[in-house]
Amino acid sequence: MPSTSISKTAYDPESRILSVWFVASGKRYEFEDVPPETFAAFRAALAKGRFFNDHIRNHFRYRRIPGDDDLSH
């Protein structure tokens, strides 16, 4: 089921970096040192926004990745 808050995710198991793109802002964030089991559970979750808030947000160090939205400012 598509998420209303998260448009896309990507995960690199070697670096353990989880990338999350958000629907409302279009912004991408990278979360560091995310275990593969957490990403697998995130992908399997029916409510991705809820899983993100409960298990990823405020649990992992993160940074915003500048993108096209920054070029117009």
C-alpha cells in the first residue's frame, strides 16, 4: 500500500544508510547505521509513516540531502 507521507526509500546494506524521500516536502534524508532488519521491517510495514515515526525518526543520526528544491532559492 502506498504511503501518504513517504514517496520513496532506498537502502545501501554496505554503508547501512537508509534514504527516505517525503511526499509533502519532496526532500530526501539519509539515516545512518540503520540495521538491515530495521529496513526490512520498514519495507514490510503497512503504515510506513507510523513505522518511520516509531522506529526510525529520533533513533538514527540523519542529514538532509540537498536537491533540486534548493536550486530555486
